[in-house]
Amino acid sequence: MKTDEKTLQRVYRMPFAAVYPHYVTKVEKKGRTKAELHQVIAWLTGFSDADIARHLADETSFEGFFADARLNPNASLITGVICGVRVEEIEEPLMQRLRYLDKLVDELARGKAMEKILRS
């Protein structure tokens, strides 16, 4: 799937801190915890809690956030639909990483077992 350049740039410049509270709200509404959210983010990006806090405080863009990340080698095992698009068919690497994160947060909120979310 191809996304237009204007949309890509708008999303890439968006601060991770602008979306993070929505992730927290989504998972907590479904009985999951912020700690579990951090576990999912850490699995995908290699970030510690301190790294996540730094990116939030610095209002790092998604582009910068994923530039600093050490993407998990099993991230390509993340498949399925998010926002009506199959994540494995997204052509733009950064958008695909962003959608990987969205998919993991979605799975967490839906009550999926952590072992399955983390593809272990």
C-alpha cells in the first residue's frame, strides 16, 4: 500500500508524545497497564523505560523515535489489519514500523496474551 507524501510527512513529524496518551488510555480502558504498554514498546524498539520517558519529554517526532530504535528482528512477524490496511503490505518502512506499534497496542488492548503479542 502506498501513502501520499504529504500524509507521510505529517505523520512522521508528529511527536510521539502527542499519541502516547491515547495509547495509555486505550490499553487502560481495557484493563491493561502502562507497564504492559511499555513492555510492548520496549520489545518493538529496544527502548528502556528511561528511553521512552526521554522521547516523551523531548517530544521526539515519530521519525526520530524510530530512527533511535533498534527494531526487534521478529517485528516482521507482526501481521494483520490496522486502520483498514494490512501492515505487511505497507511499502514505506517508517510507516510500517509505526503501524507495527499501532498493531501491538491494539492487540494489547484487545486482551491478547503477552507471549503472543511479543511473538515469543
